[in-house]
Amino acid sequence: MEIENLTGGYGDTNVIFGLSARVHAGQVLGVFGRNGVGKTTLARLIQGSLSPASGGIVFRGKDIAALKAYQRRAIGIGYMPQTNMVFNDLTVLENLCIGNPSRPFEPYFDRFPRLAERLDQAAGTMSGGERKILAFVRTMLEDTDMIILDEPSEGVQPENIGLMAQCLRERVEAGAGAFLCEQNLSFLTEVADHYLGIDQGKAIIDRSAADISPQEVRSALSL
């Protein structure tokens, strides 16, 4: 996926300004920045729930900027939003099955056994961290080639964040690309192959993981 001079936001109010980035298959792009700098807006522009004011979004060589969110999902772009990430009235199992999973549940149940124990429980009765894990696993199960994750570790216990990192790396090593918006530095540094730091809707860092230190990432997060 290539993002080319992307500008957009909400109605007449732009939040992202002329931003460009690239995510290869087998790569995690770690997008970071303070709260309110535009990470979620960027994720939604790529996913399709927001329409860009200008610029291109190219997936597999085709400009998809005019496609709706459901059309982007149909061509292999998955999405885990930061909020409202599960259907509260549906059970855990029903939530997992929504995306037509193409992968077996068992490896994820081995890592997150609470899901297996609560298959018949309404997702809305789970804790915030448990709902995050449920949404994350559902996204990992889907047959998608590009995965957009918006703050997946927020509210999740540290030991489970490490397991999420393992799952994400496995999906990427199997050929997916991932666009990860995240403020958790340990999660970022464990999985990211390339970093895109943004502030006020513009890129301030665009560097490979080999060319940037965790201290530099931490400094950018505190700007």
C-alpha cells in the first residue's frame, strides 16, 4: 500500500496534510504521535470510513481512494478501530465469526484462553481490555492482506500485549502488511519494521527501525 500526499479529515476540517507513506507485504509500519495529532483520522482515511480531500491511496497498484469502506474490506483490507471495536450484544463466538474467519481459532485460544472460556458470553459484559483482545483476535483471523490496527494495546494487560505482538508478527511473516497506530512504546519497538511519526497531521519521522532508536521515538512522543 502506498499513501501519496494524503490530505483529509472531517467535512471541511482537514486533520491530515500531505502525508505520504508505504507499507510492504511482510512489514509493520508503526505510526505514532501524541493524542490528537491525527493517527485515528489517518487510519480511517486508509480504511475508508473517511474520504480524502486530496491525494492517493494505492493498494496492489490500484488507487482505492474513491472506494467505500466495505469495498476496501472486500479487496483485503482489515480494520480494528480504537473504540466500538466489538458488537456488544453478540457473543464472543459471534463476534469472532463476523469477519468470515479463514484461520483456526485454537492457536489464539491457546494464547488467550479467556476467550475460549467465554464463547457464549455477550461481548459487552467483558472488560475493556478483554474486548480489545477479542477485536484483535477477530482481525487476525480474517483473510486480509493489509491490517489496520488503531491503538490495539490500549487497556490490555502487559502480558497479553506481548502475546498480541507475537500474533501480529506471525501474520506479517505469513505475508500480510500491517499499519499499526500505537502509543505503547514497548509494543511498537517489538513489532515495527518502519516508523512514521506524525504531529499536527504531518510526518515528522519516516525511518526504518534500524535507523531510529527507542529514545528517539520516545522523544517524538513527548513533543
